[in-house]
Amino acid sequence: MNEAIYFLCGYLLGSIPFGLLLTRMAGLGDIRAIGSKNIGATNVLRTGRKDIAFLTLLLDALKGTAAVLIARYADGSDTTIIAAGIGAFLGHLFPVWLQFKGGKGVATYIGIVLGVFWPAAFAFGAVWLTVAFITRYSSVSAFTASVVTPIVLYFAAGPVWAGMFAVLSVLMIARHHENIRRLLNGTETKIGKKAAPAAGG
């Protein structure tokens, strides 16, 4: 029963679409009409507003952190923490408020890792930044870091947490299916490239 409650709380936190809310408040229109049409920080960066992109990244991460920390300090069991973290991740990917069309989960993933085992979050960030510097592709950076993170967790925190993040990594990579297609056909947008509005939007 507790797991269901914390899953729902995590889902509601995760489903807050900060990228959409912040860009609208900043007068940038609907972020879903430009670039990848995604509500995450990478697409917000394509508006040219680095400050709004950073704030989106921060808040999308912190909602994941908040979900697992609430479960940790209110209940403390591994199962409720896992339920809250998975709920937050699914909330970001499939928010009920946006007809279940949300983000791709990178920032929220980092936030959940931060709340569960913070050194692994730094490992994720280090891998992401290194791959991003080399390739200039946010998606490739996310794929690589999400593969490394469960391995780090397996040796540093144990198989339970490694298993949880292996599941989240699979979901994240699956959510990037359009990026994978664009990478294969050479049309993936590189980090920092400003996007023009989509046709009709």
C-alpha cells in the first residue's frame, strides 16, 4: 500500500512540465512547437535562452530528487524509494496533464540518482559532459551515461539499485527513439543549435 502511495506522489511531482511552464512564462511560446518538440532542457536551449534551459534542467532534476527523498525520510524502505523514483520518472515521461506526452527523462533521471546515491549522479554528469564535448549530441551523451550509471551503482550501491536504474535507462533510451532515427540518417540537432519554429507553430 505504501509503495502505491509513494508511486503516485512521485508521479505527480514528476509530471510537472517545468520546461513548458517556464518557456511560456518567459514569453517564448509553446516549446512543443520548435526543435524536437520536447519539453526538456535540451530543447529549451534551442530557444537561445540558456538561463531558462538551465532552470528547466535544475527543476526537472529536483523533482526526481524530491520524490525519492520524501520517500526516504517519510518511510525509509527501499521499496518505497524505488516506487517513488519510478513514479517520478514515469510522470516526467508521461504526464497526465499533457496527454501523456512528456520529456525524455534525462534531468529527472539525474535527480533520482542524486537522491538515491549521489556519487553516481556525478559519474553520470562526468560521462555526459565528456561525450557531449566529443560528439556535441545530447542524445548520445544520455545513452552513454545511462549505460554507465547502473554499472557504477552495481559496484557502489548494490544490485537492487543497479536493477532499478537499468530499468530507467531502458525506458530513457526507448524514449529517445526519434533521436536514434535522426542519428542514423544524419539529421540529429547538435547541442546549442538554435531551432526554428516548426511549420504551423
